[in-house]
Amino acid sequence: MDGDDEQVLRGRVYGAEPGHPGPLSGQTYVELVGGPLDGLLLDVTGWTQDEINTGVALETELGQFGPGGHTLYDPRPGDPGRFDWSGDSP
């Protein structure tokens, strides 16, 4: 992915419908930092604190393993608004 692709993703919500890529009011989001989904927002509305503390494995074809692969993000200590990339998984 090049810089132009990264700018297109920035501020969009992971998994959102193509016609409605931006955040919705009343929802809670964290920013994904680093890795293939850098700059995307992840909707964590309704997640428990335990679910947030666990981090996520998100499906993406942009990671090291291509289609069917996952990219891993963990909550950033001391910054509840960001999840940091920790690697990719098949």
C-alpha cells in the first residue's frame, strides 16, 4: 500500500459500507495505528472492558497473508482511543 492508499483509508470505519465510510454519531471508536489498517477507525460501541483489553484480530487482505488473513491490534496502554498493530496472522 502506498501513501495515497493510506490517505484514502484515514478516518474511515473498518467494516463500514462503502457508501457510508465515516463514523456515526453516538458510536464509540478507537483508531488503528500502524500496520495495514493504519488510520481506520474501529467501532467498539457496546464492547466490555475485557473485550477491549483483549485486542482484536481483524480480517484483511492487506496484511502479510493476503486474502483470508488477519491483522492484530492491541489497546495502547494509557491511551484508550488507540489500538496499536502487533502483527499479522494467517
